[in-house]
Amino acid sequence: MVSALSESLSLETVNESGRFELATKKGFLTRPWRRVAGGLAVGTRITFKPDPEIFGGQALEWSRIRGYCRDRARMQPNIRFEIVDCRDAEAKRLEIVEKDGILNVVAELSMGWSTFPKAWFHKAPVFPVTDLQKGCVLAAGLAFTERAFARFGSYMNFAPSPDGGTHVKGFQRAIEDAFERTGVPKERRAGLRRGMVGAIHVVHPEPKWEGCTRSKVGNEDLVELVRESLAERLAGWMEENLLREGVGRRTEEIVVGG
């Protein structure tokens, strides 16, 4: 896609076999894959110039590029992104590393809201995969705040799903199951629901999107997969942090790999 929209593009990547590069012009290959010496020590570098015949005088917005890379970094916290914008006389550089992954989404959605009694972000251990079928991988974060309405950030296969979908529905059902399992008083649940701030990312081998804008996930199997995978773990977290210590706002990250 980027190649077809670029006047020129070059790609350099490093793998176990060595360093390789290719180049394209207006979507057509001008230099096929070839092994090269020097260059990157690790990773992938893409350099491109947007095609003025397609974009005219419109410029790629720095903020959108930054946001795109930030989202991908949050979904893959072991990856570092470096952006260089050479369109002006003085190049702009930005390095993006999101070591806390999905928890940074929860923190951003919670920003500006009072907490009770105070914020405490906890990164949970990586859980084994035995209960997720179909090779799915999921990460989820949850916090309770004094917001007047719940808010969830969601992603599917490293891309935002701003309208939510079945993975969010499964997450919400897991939370309700956890309330039941731990015996959180019903009169307390309404307030907790209003102030919930959550984030979930699912990698699925066969993603289904609703609508042409790819903004809502439609995989029906995810409702039960997510609920079954998170309910027990959330119940254990609530037992410790909601019942033993009162309604303290803490954030839990659960990562399940497949």
C-alpha cells in the first residue's frame, strides 16, 4: 500500500540470513531484493516520499504518523520505532518505545480523572496459553476511576478498533463474571462499572471486521474466548484489590499468548 502511494520507496531489513534491501517507484519494483553490506544492525527501515500526483499539496501530518507508530508500539512493547521527517530543512526525529504496552492505553484513557484511593499500575506476569484456542493472543488492562462513564480502548491485530466489537463484549462479560465469583456487593458494582477504564488487544488468525471502515470487530468466537480467558484472572485480582483493601484503583495487565 505504501509503495503504491509513494513516488519512491526503499526498504532495508535484517534477519538471520543477513541484510537485504529493495526499492520501488510509484508501486513498481526498480531494485529487487538483494543482499547488502553495512547498514542496519537490526530491524527494518522504510524510507518513502509520498506521490504528489496522488496527494497534491496535502502533507502527511506528523501527529498522525506519530500516533500510528505509538499505537503499534503499545501493541508490541518490545519494539522501538524511530521516525525521521526530512521534509523541512531541519529534520525532526522521534523515538517511540512503549514498555508498559497496553497499560499505557489505560493510563491515557484515565488521565485527568481522580482515583480512589490512588493510582497504582501493576504489570502482571505473562500467563500460559493453554486456554486460548485458534492461536489467538490477547493482552488486556483494566482500571477503576471516578469517571462518570466507562471507556474502553480496543485493538485487533495491531490496528485500532475504535467502535469496539466482540472482543470488548467478551472483556465486559469477564468483568461481570469476576464480580460474581468474588462476591463484589451489587450496590458497589454500579459505581465500578461507571468508572471502568479498560483496553484490550487481540491477535486473531482470521479477523472479521464489520463495515467498510474496519472500525468494529465481528468475530463471534471472541466473546467466549475472551470471557473464559480473563474471568478467573480478573476474579483473583479483584479478590486482592477490591475486597481485601477496599475499592482501590489499580491496573492489571493480563497477557495470554497462543
